[in-house]
Amino acid sequence: MTENKHLIKCALCGKTIINKEIIVEIIDNTSYTFDTYDCVLMFKKFRGVYGSDFF
């Protein structure tokens, strides 16, 4: 049994991104990966409300 230790997960919802296009956004000089543009939008909204304490 092999285990892939390099699974890519969405920065907001935590879903493993498999066989999909990965969305990479740079926010405040940090690179984040997302599975949908909805997650990108929600992440940015939460970040705007909670600031750098959000993540």
C-alpha cells in the first residue's frame, strides 16, 4: 500500500484536490491553493473581516 504524502488540499474547505485544476492565489505575499473560485472568494472575505488572524 502506497501513501501519497503530497496531497494538495484547499486552503479554505480542506478538500483534497484530485484530477482537477488547482487554483493558486497569492494573498498578502503567501501562496494558497483552492479547489473552486467560490473558496477563493470566501477566503478573501474571511481574511478581510478577520485579518491575518484568520489563517
